[in-house]
Amino acid sequence: MTRMGLARGLLVVAILAPGTNAGAATADPDWPCVQRKVPQLSLGQVWNGPDLPPSAKDWSDDASVSALVEDVAARRLPLGDAQKKIRDFAASLPAEQLATKMAMLMQGMFDHMDAERSHVIAGISRYAHRQLEMAADLRKQASDVDTLRAKPDADPDEVERRTDQLNFATRIFTERAQSLTYVCDVPTIIEQRLYQLAKTVSETLAAKK
């Protein structure tokens, strides 16, 4: 990596520094994403159907509902397939069980996916905090290399070795920063999926009335 390449890599440090990104509005110095940090969702953000009864919180005690929650929450399952599983499940239920089971399904999806989303957000904060630590270390390494290079009696081999180390560390830092950009989208992806699945539950209940 050239000196110019190093400068470009260290420019990412400024992007991740506290107070320089849209996420800084959350007052969380470890939040690097443009998306606003919302650690937890509320049910009302994704569900516009009837109020869920207290019994819906027992969804994990129902094997069929619990299994379906696990299936449809998995992002590896295409959304259309997950929605079909919900409709097929509803169609398999006796009429007198439909409202109860679908309420449990909705509560289960919310609990499961909100917890997954919160876990991802916590991971992003830890990842970004490590980036800030790496950024500080890179700035120190760059300063040390500049100081060494400026010495008239500097060993050329030592300068080259230290520069190569700095270039490698900068490349790792930059790759991690690029990965973080993609990871920042995951909480939104989970939220959007939950909303679409909740909409399917609501539409299925409405169609059965």
C-alpha cells in the first residue's frame, strides 16, 4: 500500500470517530451507523391488529407455534416462503383456535426477532468500539513511522518493515470498516421482515372473519 493508500485508509478513522456520524445523535459513542439506534422495538411499531391477550406470552409453551416462530424468523428463509408458512399454519387450525394461536405466533415472532435485533445492535457497538481502538493505534503507528522516517540515520530496512506493518494493519482496519457498513443494515432488515410477517398474520386473521 502506498503512502496515499495509507492516508485513504486512515480517513475511515474520521468517519468512525465519535460525533462525526449520524449515529452520534444517539449520544452513544460506540454507535457507528447512519441508521438511528433503537435498541428495542415496541409491538405497536410492527403490529396493527387487535390487542394481543396476556396468554399470547405463553407462545414458547406451544410446540407448533414455537417451531413456526423459529422457521419464519430465520432470514435464510425467503420472505415469501415464510409468509406462506404462516398462511398454511392458519389454514390448518380449527376455527376456535385461530385467534389464540395466531396471537401467540405474533407475540412469538416479536419476542424472538426483537431479541435477535437487539443482539445484533449490541454486537455492532462492540465491533465499532474495537474499530475506534484500532484507529487510535493506527494513528500512533503512523506518527511513529513518520518520526522514524524523518531521522537522518534511520535504518531503511526498519522503515520499510514498520511501514509494511502499518499498511497491513490499515488494510485490516479498512476491510472491517467496509464490513460494518453492511452489518449496520441488519437491524433494519430484521425490523422490516418482522413488519411484513406481522402484516401477513393480520391479513390472515381478517380474511377468516
